[in-house]
Amino acid sequence: MTSRSEETRDGFRFRGGRLPLDLTATLAGRISGAHRESLNAPADLDRWLVAAGLTDRAAGSTADDLLAARALREALYALATARAEGRALPDAGREALNAFAAQPAAAPWLDPAGDRRLHGGVRALLASVAREAIELLGGPDGQRVRQCQGPTCAILFLDTSRAGDRRWCSMSACGNRAKVAAFRQRER
């Protein structure tokens, strides 16, 4: 897992601050109901794994791996949304996440550039994401998971601001749109 900070990589959004939250962003349009799936084919999952910095080459995802990744994503979304809203964690999501995390995880290794990568198959990479999710949601940072307050944005993110009052997944995207809208409202 590298420390790449670009918000968009290979067409995927990475605004969550943690990979489990970024995986949930592979399904857009949750609020509007006009869902836009980014993981349409096994090759898309391979691209996401590379863009996320988990591996440096296509992991050879299958149709079953794709279904598993989508199931993990939806479990993560349900759990992180519950955490963000201060609700109890849903049993189904918790059980699914625990089952993913119980699978053998990928082994960390240092690549020639000094970046941390994971070595293993697709399921092992997903198990590593699930384990990171358990550390996030079950640890002190779980209280800092937020949902973007953009009117049409459902991106979840880790609020690392000192005051704990971050409202937007990205100041260059949703935050900027909100500022422009507020300015136009004041000008009227």
C-alpha cells in the first residue's frame, strides 16, 4: 500500500483517506439512485487494486472475485455509514466483514522503490482490505468516519482534521461546489 495521495487514479476516486472507505466509492450515485458501477468486469477490479497501491500488476481477478469485492464493498458501506451516523453496526455487514478478514491475507513486501506492496492473490488482497476495515471501524478512528455533506455525494471519509469537523470528501470537488453555491446565494 503506497502513500499515493492523488484523489483520482485510473478513473477511481480515492478521497476516503483509508482503502476500505475508498472501495465503497466504486459505486457512485447512491444518493440519487442512479448507480454508476466502477467494478463492471474482473479487469476493473484488477485496475482498482493497482490504483489503490495494493499491487503493482493485474492480479488476475475472476468473475467470482468481482462478486466478492462487490459484497465486501457493500458490507463496508453499511458498516461505515452506520458508524458515521452513530448507529449500531448491522449484523449482516459485521458478519460479512469478519468472514472476509478471516481469510488468509496478502503478505506485505517492500518494492525496489521502497513502497509497501502486498503479495498475494485477489482474495488475499481483499482480506487485507477487510482487516484494515476492522482496525478502522473497531478502533478510535471509527468515530471519525464521516459521509460527505455534498447534496449528491455519498463518499465516506476519515476526518483527520484537528477539530473533527470536516464536511466534504474533497475541498477541490464537493467543498468547492458548496463554496461557489454559497457565494452565488449571497450575491443574489
